[in-house]
Amino acid sequence: MADYQFTDYFEKEVLRKRPYLKKEWCTRVLDSPLRSEPQEGNRHRFWGRIPELGDRYLRVITLGDKVTIHNAFPDRRFTP
């Protein structure tokens, strides 16, 4: 398991705007993503299903190192 980190943006903005999110869910998605792909700006997207989130899919955005979590949100448009 990787040693995950979180950006200041994630800690101060994402968790404030989405207080229901748990860091554990984000790291679980990165450990076993259903899909991942590069994103513009040297970032990466990862998706995973979270049963505790009503079986919805969580999109987690990391920096280029793939271990620093920058953003996360339920992705209603994701289809596996």
C-alpha cells in the first residue's frame, strides 16, 4: 500500500465542501481502481465504487506522483 498524502486544497477546501467524504475511501479507490487515466495538467483520475456512499462511484484526482490526493467527488456520469 502506498503512503498517500493530501494537498492543502484537499484538506481545506474539498473536505469543507464535502464533509461526508472520508480519506479512507479515497485511498481505497487508489489501491483498487475500477479505471484510471491521465488527466491534463500532470494529474491522474481514478474511479472506484464506494458501498458506504450509497454504492456510488467516487472519482479521485491525484497529482502526477499518483499518491498525492488533490480532489475527490461522487461521479454521477461514470459507467464502468
